[in-house]
Amino acid sequence: MKAVLIPRFGPALEVAEVADLPEPLPPGPGQVLLDILAAPINPSDFLNFQGRFGAAPPPLPIIAGGEAVGEVAALGAGVTHLRPGDRVLALHAGRGNWRQRVLAPAAAMRPLPAAADPLQLAMLAVNPATALHMLTRYVALSPGDWVIQNAGNSAVGHCVIWLARRRGLRTVSVVRRDDQVAPLRAVGGDVVLVDGPDLAARVAAAVGGQKVRLALDAVAGTATGRLAQCLAHGGTLVVYGLLSGADCAVPAADLVFRDIALRGYWFTPWFERASANEKTAIYDELGQLVVDGIIHVTIEACYPLARVHEALAHAARPGRAGKILLLPNLATRGSLPSA
């Protein structure tokens, strides 16, 4: 079985290693054997290669890869809610999905819609759920309210726009370059602005002086402070990424005199603690949005595991227009997985 290993921590392109591993054992009671169909390359994967994802780095070596979609290949005794051929989210242990097959507990897995594009399902677990949680967990928003986010052209950014629009919310999306404005407006962004030192003044003008009470930050560093300045008194700023690689820099005056609340969001603790019913409810909703075409992330390229270094280089390329996916079983299946 082919898999991508992290034998030591460092830049992904330097340390990623394609290895032959033993085939998983047949599934035991309560287990399921999955063929991994597709797995996206996310920013968290690059952090994982560097040992910077999570509170403490795990012991090495480990198998790379976070979210993925798998197809049920075999079932262990007592598993009655799944059938061979069902597609499920491969989030059994949170990571380790850049491999051809995985043996995992079946209890928390539920079949995904058969009519959905499996490549879209591969990106369903983390980014759409993150967007949904951030829009609903921290501030009680009503139709017509504004939300501001940076990294608006990211996968999470797109999901925020789509899910906010379904709830009647309006979005201000901040991007880094002028050429990112029109594409983001095309996918539904209400206001799209290029970041800069006068961001707060331009946001106030764009929203007509209305209050912005929720900000979503994927960048950290000085970008956090610029978002804080866009919020109304008592607003909440949720940090969920660190694309800048720097610590959040927020003026103390915003925290003290304007009562700005700074919160952090991480998907993994929710997934580890949520009940099966909670997960089913969220992924049933999100899966149907994939079927309906409301969630449809642009895919720029797909690669087999053997070309993981090319895939990682492509995923790190500035100015990408879509996600990069790994297809661990492409060599044996001979074609892209289809609905």
C-alpha cells in the first residue's frame, strides 16, 4: 500500500516521502476498511509537515494528510449502517489519510449522498464545517447583518460567503491583490476589498455605517489588528488560521476601550468531542448543499500519490485559482472517481 510519510519535521517539499506500507488487516468488529478516493492539500497539512499543527507535535514517523473521502471496501462484524460502496468522510483519527487504504472505527461514519461529486465531498469535512461553526457559534446574527473576513479567496472564505448568503447575511471579504476582487464577487461576495492600512475606513463606507459584529481571521499577525478596527464596539474577532506565520497583533485600546473579544477556533476539538448525532446533522446539511451545487469549490488539479511533491509545489504556488487534490487510488482505478 502506498502512503505519504512524514519521517522528520521540515518544509513539506523536503521531508514528504512516498513509502510502501503493509496492507491493513481485514476489518474487525465495529471496523470498516476504506479505499481513500481523494484528499485535498490544506494549509494545515503544510503546518503538520513542520510539526506546527496542534498543541504539540506528534511522535514520528506519521502518515500525512488530513481530511479525505473514502469508499467502503469491507465491513467488520456488527456494522449494519454502512454498505460496501458507500462514501464516507475519512476523519477516523483526524489525520493520516494520504494513503490508499485505512482501517477505522465505523461508529461515527455515515453514508454521504450518492449523487454528490466525490471530489467535492473530499473537501466537505473541515472547511465548510469551520465556516458554519464560525458563523453560528460566537455571535447571534440576523438576516441583513454584516460579517467581515480576510483570506476571502480561500476555500473557507468561499464557504463563508455561500453559507452567509443562505442565512441572509452580508459579507465583506478582504483579499491581498486587485486581481482577486472580481472572481470573489462572481462567487457571491457582497463587498470585496484589498487589504491595506485604511481598511477600516473603506469598510465603514462600504457597509453604509452599519455595525459589523463578527470578523473571521485566517491570517493573524498585523491583519488581526486591521480586522479589529473594522468591528463595532463589543464585536467578536475569531482567529482560525495563521497564514502570516506571525502572532496576532491587536491594539490594546481596541480590547480595553472598545470591548473587542478575541476568540480562537480549531476544527479538531469539535470533531473529537461532538456526538455522532451532531456530526450527522452538520454533514447531512453540508452534503445536501454539495448535491444542490451551493457548495462547489474550484479544483485546479489532481495528482496521484506518486507525484505528491509536484502536488505540494502546486498547492504552495501563489495565485492558485483552486484546490489541489491527491487521488491515492488513481493508479489502480485509472480514472477520476465519479458520482
